[in-house]
Amino acid sequence: MSAILDTATETPGDTHIETRNGRFRVAISGPASAPVLVLSNSLGTTLEMWDAQVPGLARDFRVVRYDTRGHGGSVVTQGPYTFDQLGDDVVALLDALDVPRASFCGVSMGGHTGLWLGLHAAARFNAIAVCNSAARIGTTEGWTTRATQVRAHGKAAMAALAASSPSRWFTEDFIAREPARVALAQAGVAALAPEGYASCCDALASSDLRDKIAAIEVPTLLIAGEFDPVTTVADAQAMQRAIAGSTVVSVPASHLSNIEAPVQFEAALSEFLAKSLA
């Protein structure tokens, strides 16, 4: 086990881990002897999106959060990116931390990464939670157009995306009730590197796993937001029909369900992980 996982029970703040794929910003919490749980952020967010879940999950897990390539403090390489790359980044991180097996939970883009891992790195995972995601997210044209606009207009395009993100991420009730939390999420989008964001859009443009996910044998949980306009409950149900033994749980939220419905989200995830590791 690497030194990074053998340090104190709680690792405050964040650090950077050098991997064979580059340098990634990581935050690690929980007992060093506990099973490892990797948390993967959505497009346009950073590892801070998991802040509400860490105290509860870190009681039973060594929680490893990371910024996806192109986001936050992680490596920003020239795109386009692919999910072969984004998925292998997770495996490279586990290798760097000397973790042979872990559980995984990702939201949206992170959830799609989970599907890739279930297909291509199943031996490394005890369980996978795919949240507010789909085997095919959006359209090639939509993602390509967004990537082109971001590359053309840089920080101005990121500011425009920040301004429009609340309606895609949260319900109107949550936006009205939690303006500070919404503003924090918007600030996170505006601060991202345009090339990193655009390159992740490229990855989403090119990835369609609908004809492949039936091969997933890793225990899989599918969490959907009841009011999610981006990746719907129907998307989760379609994945459930394809992945043998998978389970769908819906929570009262829009697209970033772990932020909008943290209690329900954590309850569903914790129950699933407990059963998977029993």
C-alpha cells in the first residue's frame, strides 16, 4: 500500500498524485485500512462536488476523490480526449496508489467513465455506481458544437456556460432555496480551463456504449434524478435492462443529484456498497 493511503485517518485538503498518465489532483479521506471508494466528478465540476458525501462515506471507506483530466487541478492535455483515456486515468490512479481493487461512483461524465471501467477494467472493481448518466449522453453534434464554441471563445464561453448551468443541473426549487450553493457551482465552471472542458466534450461526443454495456458483470447501481432533463430516469431504466442484476434508484433531484438530494443519494449508495462488499 502506498504512503498516500497509509497516512492519517483523515487527509485534510487535497494533494497531487503523479501517475503514468500525468498529474492528478486528489483528496483522500477515511481509515487507511478501509476498502477504497473512488468518486468521479461530472463535466464542469471538481472533486468538491462530493463534499456533502465525504463525512458519511469516510466512516466506512477510504474515499479517493479526483479531478477528471482537464478539470480543476488535474492535468490539462491537448484534446480531443476519449473515454479510453478518461477510464484509464482511473486505473492509472489506482496503480499509483497501489490499490488492487476499489469501488467506484461517478456522476454524469463520471458515471459514463464507470460504464467504461465495468467493460474494460472489471477485475479492478468490486462495485460501480453510475449516477445521472447514460450509455449515450447527448448527441455528437451537440457536444461537438459546444467544444467548438469553447475553443473559439475561451473564458468568455466558460462564463456563458456558468450562467446557463443551473437550469441543467438543478431544479428551480433548489436554485431558489440554495443560491449560495448554486453560485459556487457556477464559479467552478467559469474557472475551468477551456481546452480541458472542450476536450471532455469531445469524449462525450464520440462515446456510445449502448450496444456494449450488456457485457458488464460488475455489480452496478444506477441512480437517476426524478427531474433530470439531461440523463433521465428512462436512460437509467434502459441501462438496467441491459446490465444483468443492476438496480435503479431515483432520487428527488435534477442532474447533480448528489448535491441536490445528498441524504437520499448517500443512503442509496451506502446500501448498495454494503451489499456489494458483504
